[in-house]
Amino acid sequence: MRSAASRRATGLVRRALSTQSGSSSSSVSATDRYLFDLNGFLVIKKVFNASEVDAANLAVNAHLHEQHERWGKLKVANAYGVRGNTLTGTKGRFDLAGMLGWAEGERELFRRVMTHERLVPYYHAFLGAGYRLDHLPFLIRMERGSEGHAFHGGAVQPNGSPAWPLSYHCSQGEIRCSLLAVALQLSDTRAGDGGFCIVPGSHKAAFACPERILAYEEARETVVQPVLSKGDVVLFTEAATHGTLPWVSDVERRTVIYRFSPAGSAYGRSYLEGGLQGMAADLDGLTDAEAAVMQPPFHPRLDRAKLAEDGTLEPTKSREDYKKEFDKKVFGKNYF
């Protein structure tokens, strides 16, 4: 089970890796743009250094009593009705959230993922200016024996219809992901360890992924399990078929998953339930740039605060007062 994905990873993943630490380019390279469009994922190496990751892991350790194991009806090896035994395990995975609201000294790295100067150019390139945090981030922790996750996502739903909420588009040189996953690595993943895996190129598939592939019981040679280091960040479009292989390493897996969307788009609904928007108002020490990323969905021309490529807040170009005044007369509020 481990060797097929590992062999596939040997050549392909190395070519899909982004530039090494030290790159301070203010835009995405032609190579990275091409590889993301080709494969549907990209690994940005060494976004965070060892001391930053160590501090984040200490913060996680302090909150492990808040984690929850996915077991029983919450098991994910056969999620979405996928049948098979290849991804099963002897225990579940463990989920932990709330890190954006942790105490000062614990939360910093987790917040920086939203505005990091190494990452913002990719957010702009794949989501557009004014991108927003769509899902509340959470940590996935796996121990030896933790089950995998049935493959999911993909450009086409099982019934053959397009998966519009996850869609990937590239038109006239512009990439747009309806939902971009960003996975911060707090542990190393060696070849064959298990963990995150993906079917490269599946974000452009015209047919639904067969169930035996979703169960990792067929065409395993098409699946890649990237080799990852602490501090790396994986970007992938949710339009690509992806999943998790059972964890077989004695060193636990830790990855924090974020999902971002374009300015006017939403998949999650936490912003309606006092989640993102309410949290941004209540979070202690949140920067203006971080608060901008946590805005609810609306078009940038409607006075949306947004970031420059270096992660700093751009001056907001305000919508003209006469338009707001007219809308107030018509709709009773400043914005239609």
C-alpha cells in the first residue's frame, strides 16, 4: 500500500515542489504557476522555520486535552459511502480547532498563515485579490494505526454533474480556485508514512472518479503521497481528488488545514453563525490585515479591505459617497 504511492511520488512530487527557503519573490514564478495548473497542488518549502514550528507544537501540546477522535459513526476511511478496507485503521484521527483564538505566544504562527508574505502571492494568483478565509482552521493529528480518509473532492460529482462549489478554472492566463486548501505541516512526512495524498491532474477530470480509486483499491500508481518537512505548506485545489492514507510512522502526523475562497465566494457558513466575522471582532490582538482575510464574502469594489502581495493591508478605495447615498434611499442601507 505504501510503495505504490511512494514510487509515484519519487519523480512527480520533486518536480511539483516550489522554490526553496529564501525566495522572496513578490509574484508566483512561471514554474510554480505551471505546476499548480498541471497537477492541482504545490508544496511551498520551509515557509516557517524550526523554532516557529517548535513553538506551534508546544502550543498544540497545551491544548491536546481539547482534541476529539473521529471514531464510530465519525470514521472517515469509508466516508461518503466509499466501500473498501484499504484505508481502515485501528484508531481514528484526532481533530483540534480554536488556534486562532489561543493566548498570545501560542496563536501567532496559525494566524500568520492568512497573511504570510511567502503565501499571499499564491493566494492572489489562485484566488484573486480580496481572498478570504472560508473554513475555520483545524489540526489533524494521526498516530500509528490511525485510519486514512476516503478520497474525495474532485471536479465531478459521483452522479456525473460538475462539482461547481469546488471548481477550478484557468482562463487567459488567470487561475481561479473556488476553494483552495492550505495545509501547514507541523511534522515530517517521509515516503511511505501515509497521510495526505492526491491524484495529480484530477482537477481537470471530465468524469467522476471510480469508487475503487476513491477507496485506494485500484490505480494506486496514479496517487502521490508527497514527502513533506516541518514548516512546509501544501496548496491544493479542492477540485483535485485527494484523501489520506493510513498513518504507519511511529512519529505522529500533525497538519493544520485552512481553506480559502475568492472575495465574493463562500462554501462554509461559519461567517453567518458568529464564526469568522464575529471571531474577527472578538479576537485579541488581531491585525487589520488578518481581520481583512476574515471578512464575509462580497465583491472587492464594495469597500472590501484587501492585502497587497507582501501581506500588508492596502489602502481601501472607497465606493463613491453619492452611490452609497442613492443605495440608502433605494434599499435603506449603504450597499445593495
